[in-house]
Amino acid sequence: MHCPFCRHPDSRVIDSRSTEDGAAIRRRRSCPECGKRFTTQETVLQMVAKRSGVTEPFMREKIIAGVRRACQGRPVDEDALALLGQKVEEAIRATGAAEIQSHGIGLAILGPLRELDEVAYLRFASVYRGFESIDDFEKEINALRGRDSPE
Ligand SMILES: [Zn+2]
């Protein structure tokens, strides 16, 4: 790894330790050229398996982009989207899985999105739960109504 200060192409590891939760390793590095020190972190890269069979690293920005589309025209600001992205990333990280199905990502989005905006939630759910008819929407809307008025 190159030095972030002087771009020297090599660095030396002077200390290496696990984070408290054991989910990452941090390395303290020193640059032999300029002598400055910096820290790197190694974590498992969680991969998303898409329906096409392709896998790609989990990226919070992709989650946010997908939800932003579902939120078009809705009173949802960028801060709320960022917070939702963070919640989904935490949920995915908490699974500890090295590979997650893209469908599982969609399901992880549904809960926080329902809290954020019900119309955007319905749009999103119609895709991820594969709504095939008006009945599917009706059931989901009834479930939302039931949640709002528990009697
Ligand atoms: Zn350097």
C-alpha cells in the first residue's frame, strides 16, 4: 500500500491488532521514505449475489440510489436517505455473512423505508416482493393501515 502522505509505493507494518468485536484488523504502518505513520483497516468484504449470478461488493451508495428512485416526488431529504443507508448497512454487517443475496438486501431496506415514507415503501415493496396484482397492493396497504390504527 502506498504512503498517503508522499505516495511512496511501499510501507512497513509496525503493529497489527484485531478490533474489539473481532470484525476487523487494524495495522499501524510507517513509510520508509517520509517516516510518517498511518493506519489501515482490513475487514471482510461483504458480497452481494445478484440474480444474474454476478457478485459485487456491498455498497451503501447503491442502496441509497435505489431508495432515492422509490422516493421521487416524496418529501424525503438526503439526510433521511443517508440515515436509511446507514441502517441497512448496519443490518447487513450484523449478519456477518460473506455473501448476501440481492433479495435479502431488498428485504433489509423494507423495514426502515416503511418508517420513512409509506408511498415510497409501497413502490419499493411492489418490486422486491414481486407484487403481481392490485390485490397484492391492497393487502400491503391494509397491513400499513392496520399498523397505524391498531384497533
Ligand atoms: Zn511517505
